[in-house]
Amino acid sequence: MRIAQVAPLVESVPPSLYGGTERVVSYLVEELVRQGHDVTLFASGDSRTSARLVRGSATALRLSACQDYVSPHVCMLEQVLRRANAFDIVHFHIAPLHFQIARRCLPAHLTTLHGRLDLPELGPLYAEFSDIPCVSISDAQRVPLPHAHWVATVPHGLPCDLLPFQPRRGAYLAFLGRISPEKRVDRAIAIARACGQPLRIAAKVDPADARYFEREIRPMLDHPLVEFIGEIGDVQKAAFLGNARALLFPIDWPEPFGLVMIEALACGTPVIAFRGGSVVEVIDDGVTGFIVESVEAAIEAAGRIDTLDRRACRAAYEQRFTVARMAAQYVEVYQRMMSMEQPLAALA
């Protein structure tokens, strides 16, 4: 199958540090290539891939001096259009930038939506483009937009050899992600302090959240139990998650998926997660972690986290969240889209 994957240009594929969407695109692309598909990846020029790479920008935009992220994506879409007839399916990860051209100028296509969908501006957008076939990454992600053209739910998956199983629990609680109001690292700090357990925070601070970090979070880091590490990449992630006693996932928003949860499970590390979005679809309460609805409940859960079997966490990952399973689901959707869509001529 001739497959085009169109990735965001904000981070490289895979990202050098933080970046969920680009990381998942990388896993998918490499697995599709491994399975023998002819894959072309549209991504930043510093991406690393076994597929054919078409460079949409010289480097990842976040690490460059680029001030307008839209313009490079528009230029990349022109490259997709020029090559459209060379593909059996075009798989987008940059919604909604391509919607207008996808409905008019492309062969079979689909779009995976990676972000939150509960923003009020999205209702009219997806009502207008209700013909664009979309894939959700959790069933919960769909709830705000029931009228979108949903064709499948495909949870994320990881390569089996990416994060090794660590059978021995560690001595600290871990927080991995972004420092932002909806990720609620403040809750993680409150939980750790109340439990008297060390907390290690590996997190990225986006420019948009810098003021929040300085005003709300930095003062909370001055505590002997709290260690702020900063942003980490894949090389450090295995040890960081694998050596943790538990991952804290204290979200305060409708999480579309939460890649870090399955990264922790792959290491055998259970998760204490606040109920919201995809959490109930990823964590088996009382088996691979505890689902809570308050800081008090999270504190209580931390006190009994050692009753959970780390082998059960790894088993859940292997059964439900591997890249082989993710790729197989996408191939099934590709075939379905190809049987339904009639290719249109690309622009000259």
C-alpha cells in the first residue's frame, strides 16, 4: 500500500524531547515500513525515518526562529497535493489545516485528531466539514463533536522494545508531561507532600505557560520532596518511568488520550489518574492503577499503590497498546477508505 503520512512541523518526527503527536506518527510510520508498505512522510527536515522523507521545513519549528507556524504547513500541503496521485491513502495529523483541499483535491484520505475537541469554535468547523473522515484516539474524545464524520477509534501504541519492563518498584512518584493549568502539576506536588513521598517532575514549559509556571508552580518547587528535572527525551524516559513507584496523572481537562499513561504501563509502573477524558479507557481501576476524583482520594491511592502487580501493568500494555495493534487498525481503516473513495486528480 502506498501511504502518505502528513505530520505537524512543530516538532521533528520523532521529537528530540517532548511531543506526543509527532512521537506517535513516528511509531506508526516505522511499523508500516516494517510491514512492507511504501510510506512517504511529510515532516520537518530534521526528522529521522525509514520512510521516504519530504521536508516541509528545514528543522522543527519549535526549535527554529520561525514566528509563523501556518506558512510552512501551507507550503507542505502544496507538496502533498503535487504528489497526491502517487498515494493510495493520505493520512493527516494536522487538522484542520488541510480540510478544504482534502474534500476537493485528494484521493482516499483520513485525519487523526490528536487534540482536545471541547472548544466552542470547533462545533461550526466540524459541522461544515462533516464529510472529512476522522479517527479519534479515544471514544471520550468524540463526545463534544458527535456530528463529526467518525470512521474509527484507534488508541495509540508503542513499540514493544521501546520501554523495558522494570519489575521492581521505585521509591518516588513521577510526573511527566507539560507544565500547564490543565495538567495540574500542582496537584501532583500536593499529593506527594501529603504522602511524604519524593516527587520527580520531568516537564516541558511552553512559552505560553511560562508566566503560569513562574507565578504558580515555581514557588511550589522549593520543597525537599520535590525535584524538578525539566524536559526529557526518550533516552531518559525508560529510567525515569521504570524506576518510579507510580505515575501521577492529575489532569483537569478532557484528556484525548494521555500517551504517558501507556508509557508508564509499558515499564510496569502503575498510574494514579484523575477521572477525565480517556482515563477510564486506558487505566483498569484497581489493576493497572487507581482512578480518583480528588486530591484526597489520590493521597489514599498512593498509600496502597504497592498492592498492584507491575506485571499486570506490562501485560495490559502488551495486550492493548502496542504499535503493531495500532498499525493493524489503521491499515483496516485505510482499506475501508480506499474502497469508499474515488481518487481525484491532483492539482498540477
